[in-house]
Amino acid sequence: MLSENQDILEIVSQFCDTLRPLEDIFYLERKYNDQLIPLAKEFNILGLPVKSEYDGLGLSNVQYAQVIEKISAEGSGIRTFFSGHSSLGQKTIQRYGTEDQKQKYLIPSTKGDVIFAFALTEPEAGSEPLSMTTNYVNKGDHYLLNGVKHLITNAGIADVIITFAKGPDNWVSAFLIDTHCEGIEREDLTTKMGMPTTNTSMFELSNYKVPKENLLGNKTQGWEIAKYSLLNGRLSVSAGCVGTIADCLNESIGFAKGRFQHGKEIAKHQLIQEHLSFMKTNLESSRLMTLRAAELIDQFELDGSEESFQRADAAVSEAKFLASNLAWDAADRSVQIFGGRGWSFLYRPGRHLVDTRVCRIYEGTDEIMKLKIASSLLGRGFEAYS
Ligand SMILES: Cc1cc2nc3c(=O)[nH]c(=O)nc-3n(C[C@H](O)[C@H](O)[C@H](O)COP(=O)(O)OP(=O)(O)OC[C@H]3O[C@@H](n4cnc5c(N)ncnc54)[C@H](O)[C@@H]3O)c2cc1C
């Protein structure tokens, strides 16, 4: 599996090596890393899951998860950019877009000439997205949208935002919002706990006109589209968390072998070894769960059946829940191994600790993942919420 993917993994490794010293500076200055997209363009990695007929690299979900794991060692922020652009943006348009939409948006996105974001969450509609109040009316040759979306990855830098809104008949529909048109105002979130180098924004649509041809799927398909996107978004979070654990482990091993206390390397103290053994076991289990979920998403994309969707949905919820909690644990252990240095953003463990925390919140919180896992066991009649 890995060997088929070796070429792209090597390219991504080189991208990561080039990005790291730049990211270090932006992170310490707590600024948006404006070199990320130009560098990703240079390495031609902005169309990872897009089929070759649309100029992408055509990675399967399994291959994509392996690449996202590698990218995530550079920080959850860097990975989150790819999740917004590729997992939530490109994959969604690839599955539900018309041929015209793919020509106009998907193909240029593989070169970084169009950047995507995905907007479901609103100030009063988070874990319960169907309570959204962003709304639209049909005006004949266009739709008129009004509403506010917040906490949206890439929204401040995106050219196109997949945006969900309710129609007068209460159907949720998905639209491709061009951010260069009138009627949209964006504001970046700057008071963030972590991921300072990537963009998180809110935006308001005021009588924003969407041309008819920018409806994604049909008007009754919005919720189906959102659920498919979340499958991909959760896979990328899960794979990203595997990368976080791997980097925490690498950093910890390197540090523990070089740091002397009580007359020997701290790596020779058994309590430090205990941390490393937990991290290694958690790395392998998270990776296996993530690749299993990726295989099941591959299967769903092949056969499109409801049964395959349910299997993939449960597996990716389990993987995301496990990997995001174990990434948090790994970052915490790694900070502990680094001692006082671990508490500083000069070192990677402290950055991972604050960056990875959001992985237990976005794309479905821990609580929502637990409820989804339980309902996959108990059946629809036992769902804790509807
Ligand atoms: C950095 C960042 C990036 C993001 N990027 C995006 C993006 O690109 N696109 C997008 O659409 N959204 C994005 N989000 C939003 C994210 O998906 C939401 O924050 C998340 O779904 C939780 O919603 P909420 O913040 O409104 O919390 P709430 O839904 O208000 O939840 C608050 C608490 O209540 C709990 N809770 C809620 N319902 C239940 C229940 N039924 N049972 C038990 N507990 C419950 C939650 O688990 C949580 O602990 C992003 C968020 C962050 C922080």
C-alpha cells in the first residue's frame, strides 16, 4: 500500500522540509503563513484527491490519509488548510459538481488558482447544523442568500466557499459562493488558542446573489452533501492526528536521548520509556483505525450504497474520536518529556498541544462522535438526538 504511494510521499516530505523553517518563523510571530500556498503550488500538491481527468493527483482515500499524516507533522494548522481545500472542498465538488462547475473551479483549484472553504457552522448552529438560519430565496435567474457563518477554515483566503442555506420549503441546499462578488463581508478570527499560521474566519452574506448555475447538486441534496463532506473532513482530522502523534514521538525520542539528568540520558529512565511506549502503541492503533476508515470510504465511493456509507461513517467517527484524543495525549506526554522547554512554543510539542486540541471539537465534537458510534451500534430508534 505504502510503496504505491512512495513518489508522492517523497514529494510531500520535501515540501515539509522546505516549509518547516518558514512555518517556525510565522508560528512564533503568530501570523498567517502566506508562503504555504505558493510553496504547495511549487510542489504541485494542491490537487491530492482530485482525479487525473481534472488535473489532480488522483489519490485514493487510503493514499490521501498517508499523505495527510505526513503533512500534519508540520502542525495541525497546516493540515487544516489542506482539509478545508481538498477534503471538504475538492472532494465535495468532485462528487456533486456539474461538469461546468468542475471545469470552472475544480481544475484551477489543483493549481492553487482557486482555494476552497466549506461553511456549515453558524454562531447558533454548531453540533446541530440543521438549525441553521442562513437562508435563500429563488429569484428566477439567481438565488438570494442572507446569513452568517463562523469558525470557517480558509474562509478569509478562499476564492470559493461551499455554503449551506435553507430555502423557504426548509430544504438545505449547497451553493458555490464566489468571494470576489458583492454581498459578502469576511472577518478573520485572530484570538485563537492554536493554529496561528492558518486562516479561520467568519463571513456574512447580505442579499448575496448566487447565479443559478452555482447551486451544488440539486436543491434537496444539501444535507446529503454535508454528510459526505464530513466523512472526508473527519478522515483528514483523523489522519492528521496520526501525524501529530508521530511527530510528538519523534521529537520526544530525539530529546530524551540527548537530555542528561541524574547522570544518564532521560531516555534511560523507565518512567520516560513508559511515555514513549504509550505513544508508540497509540500511534499504531490510530493509524490502523484511520486506514480502515479510509478503505471503507474508498468502498463507499465505489459502490455508493447506503450500507457502505453507514459503515464508513461509523468507522471514521471511531477513528477520529480515537486519534484526536490520542494526539492530545501524545502532545501532553511530549511536553512532559521536554520539561520546562516543553512549555515554550520554541519547541514543537507545546505547539502540537495547543494546535491539536481543536481536533476534538471540529468536524464533530467528541460528544457527537460518541453519540454517532453508539447509534451505529444501537440502531436509529436509540439515537440520542434527531
Ligand atoms: C479552528 C476551527 C475551525 C473550524 N472550521 C470549520 C469549517 O471549516 N467549516 C465549518 O462548517 N465549521 C468549522 N468549525 C466549526 C466546528 O465544526 C464547530 O465548532 C463544532 O461542530 C462544534 O460546534 P459549536 O462550536 O457550535 O459547539 P456546540 O455545538 O455549541 O457544542 C458545545 C458543547 O456541547 C456539546 N453538545 C452539543 N450537542 C450535544 C448533544 N446532543 N449531546 C451531548 N453534548 C452535546 C458539544 O459536544 C460541546 O461540548 C471550525 C471550528 C474551529 C474551532
